[in-house]
Amino acid sequence: MKRITLIFGLLLAVPVAGCMQHVMHQGNVLKPELIVQIKEGDTRFRVESLIGTPVLDDVLNPNRATYIEDYDNPDTGEAYRRSVEIIYDDANTVTRITTSGFKQESQE
């Protein structure tokens, strides 16, 4: 009888565990404290060491790397998108950095 109860309990617990709400996070994780460390003249290797590989590599423009972060927080209901676009020259050094979706105080 104990075995049947244990098996029934496990069979009931598995579907319930799948119903838990999880934080939805897609794309790169863009931490403002790492983004501000990227400067013009940095190498592609240094940038990818700091923030990882880009979520979008432009095949038609290989000197452009786009990082995108989508985040839905179930606790606050907040949903936002942040992005960083980095343009490299032919020597794979940063020539331009464009950010979007970051708070003003975190960019300085």
C-alpha cells in the first residue's frame, strides 16, 4: 500500500512541478556594469570575453554584432528589452557602441 501511495504521489507531483511560473529570460544577459567597460578600440575578443557571443551576427555586415536581452519578471510584471550594437572595423576593434533600453544613470 505504501508503494502505491508513493507512486501515486510522484505521478501527481511531476505535472504540478511543470506548472510553476518561471522568469522568462531570452537572449544575452546584458549587465550594465559590463557594458560600460567596453570602449572604442577594444578587440572583438575582449568584448566577447566580457558579455559573450552576440545573439545576432549580421551575415551581410560581419562587422556588426547585436546583443539583445528580453526579460519578463513575474514578480513585478515588468517586461523590457535592452540591446547593444557594436560596430567593428576590419581589424576587429570597436569603432562604435550603441545601447538601447538601459537606464540613463547606468550608461555613465
